[in-house]
Amino acid sequence: MATYQNLLTQKAAIERKLATARKREVASVVKQINGLIAQYQLQPSELTFGGKAASAGRASKAVKAKSGRKPKAGTPAAPKYRNPETGDTWSGRGRSPKWVVGDKSNYLIESQE
């Protein structure tokens, strides 16, 4: 029956063999990838690394997977309120800005119909 120390020694030897094999195989794969990039004249924007996409459409999916929430869809809401002093606007969604003090109706944007 193997002792704990013998098993640790075997584990260390296997880990060294794994590291050596990985280095050798990674070098071969990188050489292969670089050859394909040159052959097809690929640009960095066409490549993805670590599951994260370079394009905006794919990037939003990566964000969704990471945060667990859906990415925001559609266009932003039209502004409903305006700060008369600075011209800053607020759609009325989310937390109200600091410049909205008192009655919100004082800041309503007149409809332009």
C-alpha cells in the first residue's frame, strides 16, 4: 500500500510531466494558429479570445453571461424633464437627478406636437 509521502512524490512528478507536455503542445498550437491567421489574413477584430467577442453584438452576450442579467434592449427613453439652468435632461426613469428639487412638474418638457 502506498504511503502519503509516496503519493505526494508521484503527484509532483505527474505535475512536472503535465507542465512539460502542455508547453510543448501549446507551442505547436500557437504556431498553427499564427499560420492560419497569416493564411486567411485575419484581423484582430475578427478574433475572439477567452469567450469574449471583439464585436459589440457578441460583447453584450459576454456581459449577459458574466452578470446573469439581460443586456439593455431598444433605444433610450425620450427626455421628459429638463433643468432650465443647464439644459440637462432626464427621462423620468431610474433615480432622479440632484437638480430635480420639489415638484417634478416644474421641470416637465412641453410636448412638441
